[in-house]
Amino acid sequence: MKTVKGNGKRVIAVFEDPYCSFCRTYRKTLLDLNNVTIYTFFYPILRAESETVAKNAWCAKNREEAWNDWMLLGKEPSKPAGACNFQSAKIVELGRSLGVSGTPTTFLSDGRRMQGAIGKDRLEKVLAELN
């Protein structure tokens, strides 16, 4: 999922599991950022139900709204009405190839990886270093 805030100049990629409590905290931080492009990978690794929630959010008419509603409000995304191609196996394979063993995991545009729910001040400082 691609989210652009402001000019989108700063770019990060984040792996999140829908049942990760740290991811929920981190999602709030991410939404407070400006001038950033966030690529979110729905990374269903924590529970069997993770795949269902991730797929339903991916297949929603508005992915971003469905994901944020779940992560921030606990509002489960509706089951898709029709067929939907959510490629969770490919996302999990990508994450594992990058060494993602927990969520949230953030990758910066310079290749650095950061584990956990990073605070806004620290994240802003790291993002400022990229420019």
C-alpha cells in the first residue's frame, strides 16, 4: 500500500502485521509525519487471523482507510465481495529475504533497517539525515 503525505519526498517501507500492538502504536506515528511516502507491506506472520485481516484490508475499496481503521480503531475490514489477489506468500517471502523477523520493521531509502515502533522525534531525525 502506498501512502503519500505532503510532497512525499522522504520514502520509507514498513512491514506490519495486523495483530502487532507495536505496529498500531507506530501507525499513529507514521500518520503524524509530513512530506513522506510510506510503502506498507501487510505482513501476516503473528497469527492465523493475520492473513484474513490483511487480505480483507488489501481487497477493500479504500485500502488505506481499511488498514488504518483496523490498526487505529479495531474496526475489522469487511470480507471482499468478489475475487481479490492478495499475494501474502510473496510478501512473506520478500520480508524473509530481507531478514524481517518481527514487526514493525522499517526500511529507509538508503537501505538502513529499523526495528520496532520508533518514536516520532527519532524517526524525524533519521528521515532528516536522508536529505
